[in-house]
Amino acid sequence: MGSADQSETQPGADPLARTEDVSFEAALERLESIVDQLEQGDLELESALSTFEQGVALARRCAERLETAERRIEVLVREGEQWLTRPFEEPEED
């Protein structure tokens, strides 16, 4: 019945904000939508806080993806007259 509508208004109900495998472009698009919602100022306090939290999580995820892309680009090195690439290795997590 109204379960889809309810999930949109419940805090943390946005599956895109919780999905680690979401693309950078999709996360950025959702982040832009969140900014628009917050700028309108029509949300109740709890909903605004939840939406803001989703935005922060998405912003962090986008920043991490950009940092990873930057590291991959830096792997490109020039040797003599040729540009060569080396395999990118993710840093090991503790």
C-alpha cells in the first residue's frame, strides 16, 4: 500500500545512501538532490537531520572515490619518451 511512500520519509530509508557499490555519478546526483531538499527548507527537523546525514555520507563516499581516482592517475609515469602505466595497488588497511 503506502510502504514505498513511508520508506522515503523514514530516517535512513534511502538505500542509495547506504550502498557502498553505488557509482560515483549516482552518489553525486543523489547528493545534489539532497542539497536541493535542504535548501528548500520544507523538511521537519528530524527529516532534515536524517537527510543531512545521508548527504554527509554521500559526500564522504564521493571524496573517497575521487582520491582513489587521483591515486590511480598518479601511477602513470613517464619513462624516456613513453608513458607507461603500472598496476595500481590499493593500500592495505590495518
